[in-house]
Amino acid sequence: MDRSYLLPRIRPVPSTPFAPNMKTSLTSSMSSPLRLSALALAVMAAFNAPAVAQDESAANAETVVIKGQRSSLRNAIAAQEKADNIVSVISSDDIGGLPDKNAAEALARLPGVSVQRDQGEGRYITVRGLGPDLNAVTINGALVPSPEAGRRAVALDILPAGLIRTLEVSKTLLPEMDANSLGATVEVKSLSAFDVPGKLLSANIAASHDDKTGKTSPSGGALWAQRFLDGKLGVAAGISAEKRSFGSDDVETGGAWSNGRLSSLELRDYLPVRKRGALAVNLDYRPEAGNSWFLRSFLSEFSDNEVRDRLTISNIAGGSLAEGETGTARAERRIRQRKYTQQVRSLVLGTQQKSGDWTLDIKGGASRATEDTPESLNDGRFRASSNIAGVSFTDTEQPLLSGPAALYNPASYALNAITLQQRYSKDKEHHARIDLARKFDIATLKFGAKMSRREKTNDTNQWAYNSSKASSGNYWGAGGTAMSAFVQGRNLDYDLGAIGVALDPALIRARVAGLDRDKARLATESAINDYRMQEDIDAMYVQNSVDFDAWHILGGVRAERTSFEAAGSQVNSSGAAMPLSRERSYTNWLPNLQARYDVDANTSVRAAWTQAVVRANFSQLAPGVSLASNTEAVIGNPDLKPLKANNLDLGIERVLGNDGVVSAYGFYKDIKNFTYTTNLAGTGQWAGYTSATSYANGDAAKVKGIELSYMQPLRMLPAPFNRLLLGINGTLTTSSAQIARYDKAAGRQLSRTIRLPGQSNQVMNIMLGYETGPVSARLALNTKSPYLLEMGGDILQQSQDHTVDSQKQLDFSLSYQVSKQLQLTFEAANLNNEKYYVYQGTKQFNVQNEQYGRTYKLSLKASAF
């Protein structure tokens, strides 16, 4: 059953930040009024950056070079001041200021944003209670497609911090922007040679140590920027590389609880090895004022080679066990070994031409994301020759398994099945757009058009070998089947109990390497997830902004025409496939009104009413139908309507001195056509079925909340406390959505109200920093309350919901500026050894309990200019 839209378990791909320590020239005079935009994020932008404290006398000079928190805050204020909508900005220095491994973790420091962690690392972001599939990511203006089969969400851990110049989070959209995000649009901008005052050449090397496995891994990167042809041609390039070996221990039940009794249990040991590299090359040509051309290119690739070894308990005599009770059960040792490679490419070419009061922008771009999994060992299964007696467990949150010596003896197990899987998914998008703007005395009129073409494809193949099919030639070949012939001879390092000796995936693969692959192919599993979808969007917009007195008002409308084609298969229980296809088109009109009022030189009020639209996930739209039997089916729904939201935002912001800020923002979202997983059994053509899993649109969902933020250097305190910096932000959010299914016993539709998956009621960041001379230190705490991960088998039963428990993570960084060119940094992530815990219904019943340990990193940054 696909529940990707409901945020299933995720697997992160890590990255490590290596941001250069760059200088920014600023004029110290800040007497002119500042009109601020969403300073809630500028709070964090200022606080995250590594810094060298400046003498107060230097701050009063006519022109000074400022590094650190003052530069970060003022740069964020300047960038946000230029925006017509509510935006937030983080610079490259800010991303490196805390031990954030990737862009997702950097964004999680901000009000309204929380990160979904897995194996201790951030991967996806949730904005204002709206999950990853409801947000959009662009690189230099080009949409980032998703390499994951079936999803729209982009894993932000694919973006190495060292190649990012800025991250811009748009919480309200403009008519000129794609209307494809309900939470926010994250714009990633890579470095341009015109972003720095002169030459730039910096490099870094680092080593990170995983506390759980004891392994140390390297990383490094370099940035270069320079101008040629008398400053008219700018070239900027960056490269990064990383290898990371780490591990995690996991005990999970998957929610196999009934009346406090457990029917199955798994102990899992994970050992991933991940490699990644990224490259960005940007060219800018500005032959004369008002005439510019640019090319932006970006490539990121990472591979994840993971071995998952596990011990599973199932088929318990009597059906289940109570805590402390002893019983007889089936025991299996299973292993998965798979390596997948994800790649994201982006290329954007454009020009800007100015003539008098007119500005013409023309851009074209192409992006491509792929995920290649070449023949993974999906499951190597060894089953105990007979059920094992004397099995028991204690603790329902972190079940500790106990059993006789036979439970851990490889001689007790024999080969049961080998399953292989190959998958390749591709998501590509190309676009062209034209924008024309005319500036008047108090207004700016802008209009334009965009054409976007997107194609998503997925191809899966699966093979199975087991003894029951020996008569058809589908078997595992000649030779012994005792598990002792397939082990490595070492016990697994597992902290949550005992699993036993480690299995060797290479020996299992070798056993079936020469067998007939065609006879082992699983027709249903190989066809049902294959699909091709084409999504073409043509858009036009017009917007006008007006300034008068203390007001700045922008209004406009965007129209998007979507043409959708999908092709898949209906597969019956015998494996026979019949092609299915679907086509449809629709148009969305999206009005927009935003306003800012400057109360005084330091205070501003913003308000916005906007509309946005997000299409359902590709896996939900795929027109595939799997008829597992005469009573069970899984049905895609290409007729799902897109989610459409009316958004209201209202906020007030005030500058405290030159580099402090306090802000409050309220928001409300009314979402139509919320998409969820349902059961169609008992209705229409599925009247005789006991299970017919599909996807449906709910009537409406609502999200409302408030963001509060405060940041200020504590210069008013006596020395040495006047070097402290304090930053606090928090977001309070509530949501509700109606879901329903047909109930055969009641003979009608039944419904209940849930909160949106991924939405935490409270998210908070607290950061304390200290800076003096060449030393800069940061201590940061990120917390969030529980959130709904997914609904259980019966979506009407709250007791079956899977909920992620509250999470707190404490991080620390310490930097020392050895010289003008060298900086040494020590970072420690997850100091409090936080775990990832999912429970069913109430906190006492485990679904998943995974622990990762701490990570320490030492890095050296060098700059030649």
C-alpha cells in the first residue's frame, strides 16, 4: 500500500556543510528607514553565522568590513526589504554557523519550519504544518524534480551547503511565481562572481566521527569566483565531496498491537555507506548597464549502499504475546543490501535587458532527477527449521527480546527465499518564460507567461527464488541451505539486545547469480508500479505594485492551464497486465493581494491573501490497479483533484537597535481537496471486496497558527556577558481534515477528523551564542511536539494511527579564527542522543524505535583572498 503522501518512513542521504568565510562590505550608517519582510527568519539568519566580534569604534567608522551576525542580519534585512511578499533569507555563512549537515537542517532553525529526521539527519522540511509534498524547491529559478518514484517532495539533503549562496523561503506566493506550493517555495541560489567584491578562492577539509560505529569519514570542498574582461565576465565554480560511514539500531513492531498484546517484532541493524559529490558552475556576462546574460548549472549525485540485517519474530502460538509472557514463535533472519544512486541536474540560461522604464527577462531551463537501483538484494530470508519455544519480550516502547540460545544460533536456520529488485525512476522538467515590467512614478506593472513540461516515469522489476517453485525452475539452485554457510563470522554490533552473527549479502547473491532470471520474474510486482505521466502547465499572470505614503500594495492574478496524461497497468492475480491510460485538463485562476504598512522607521505591518494549488503525488495519480485476489485490490486514482488553498497572513515586525528584531505572524489556510488513503471495499465495482485501497479527495482541511521570533545581541549586559547572543523562535499550529471510507456494517460512509500528517502543534528553537575576538561558540536546541506520520489499516480508528513522538536535538559548534585566512571549527550534533520514536495510538505501544548516537566533526577552512 502506498502512503507516500502521508509521510512514510524516510531514508536520508547526508551532506556536510562547507561554507566559506566570506567578507561583505557594508556602510555602517543605518539611519534610513528599513522596511522589513518576515524578519522572523532574519532572526535565525543573523544568529547562525560564525563571526568575529567588531570593536564598537569600528562600527562607527564611515565604512567598515563586518563579518558574522551583524552582517548576516543586515544582509537578510536588505534582501527581505526588496521582496513584495513574505520571504526569509539565509546566506552561505549562516548555513555553516551550526552543525547543520544540509540545507534541510539549516532551514529547520527558522520559525514556521520543522525538519523530518531519519537516522539522525534532516531530509525533508514541513512548513507551517504542511508536509514535504506540499512544498516546492527551485534551484536558480528552475523547479527541482524529485528522484524518488511516486513523490513530489525534494529531499533537501541532496544540496551541499558549501555550494549554496542563499536560501530564500517564500511563505506567500506572488502572481509571477509558480503556484505549486501550499507551505512554501524554497529557492536555492548558487554563487555568482558578482556576489563578492573581488576574487574568491576558498577550500575546506573535514573529518566526521560517528559515535555509534566508531567510524571516521572525510569530506571536502572548494569555491572559486573571479571576474574577467574588465569586470564584465564573471565565473564562479564550486565542488564538494563526501563519504560517510555510520549506523543505527532499530527495534520495531510496525504497530502489531491488539489489546496490549504483540503479534510480531523486528530487531534491525543498519550499516549505510554514503558517498556524494556536487558541482556548480555559473557564468555571468554584463557588457553594459542594463544588459546581462547568465548561465547557472548544478549537479548533485549521491549513492547509498545500505546493509540491513534483522531478526524477526512472527506467527506466535495463540496469535500474540503479552509483556513478560513466554511463547512459541516463528523466527527468521533476514538481510537486505541495496545501493541506489540519485542524481539531480539543473541548467538555467537567461538574460535581462533594461531600456528606460522597461525591463525584459527571458529564461529557459531544464532539470532532471533520477534514482537508479540496479538489482538490490531486496530480501535474503532464513527461517528457523521449527518454531522456537521460550520467546518473550519486556518493555512495550523499546521491546527487549529474550529467547533460548537456538534463537541466535545460525545452525537453527535454513534458506527460505531470495528476492531481488531493480528500479529506475526519472523525473524531468523543462520550461521557458518571459517577463516584462514597466516602472511608473509610484507603481510597477509586470506581466508574463511560462510554459512548463514535466514527465515522470518509473520502471520496476522483481525476481523471487524459493523452494516451493522448484518444479517450475524457480529455485535457489543446488547446494546446502544452512544459514551457517552464508554468514561473515562476526556478531552484529547491536545495542538494543542481540541479533546474532552477521549475514553476508555477497554469498546470498552468488547463490542465484547463474539461475534463469526469466522464470523467477514476478509479473505482478514488476508491472503494477510501472507508469509514465506527463504534466504540462501553461501559465500567464499580471501584477501591479503601488507605493503611496507609508503603503506598499501589490495585486494581481495568475492563470494556470494543466494538461495531464497517465499510463499504467491493471494486473490480475495471475500476473496478466492490461494497459490503462487517462487524460484530463483543467484551469486554475489564482488571485493575489499583498500589502505592507510602515508604522515608523523601525516597525512594519504586512498582510497577504493568496491562492495556491498543488497536484497529488504521482504514485496516487498512477492509473494502476492490482487485483491481488478476488477480494483484495490496490487502485490508483488519476482523477484526483489538485489541492487548492486560500491563504491569509498577517504580521508585525520591529527592529531592535541595528541588529535585533522581534516579530509575530499569524496565518490561516483553507485547503480544498485534501488527499488521503481510503478503502473502497463495499462500493461500486468493489462491492464484493474486503479491501480495496485507493486515494480520495477530502472536502476540506484547515491550518492556522502563529510564528513568534526574537533575537538580540545582549550588549546591554555587563562584561563578559555583553558578548552573548540570544535567539528564540516558536510556532504554534493547529490543523484539521475530514477523511472518510465506506463501512459495510453500517451501510454508509463514515468519517472522522484528523490533523494533517507531518504537523507538530509546537516547534521551537533556542540558540545561545558567545563571541569574543577570534572565538565563536553556538549552542542550539531544536524541539517539536508529536506529529501524525500515517494512519493505520482502518483509517477511522485513531488507535491505529502512527505518530512520531516529540523530538529534541541539541547541537554545538566552536570556531577559532587562526588567522585572516584560516578557521578551525569543531561541531557536535545530537549531543543529547535523541532517538526517533514512532508509536501506535498511545505512546506506550512501539511502532519504531531507532537510535543513532552523536556525530563529531572537525574542519579547517582556508581562504586565499
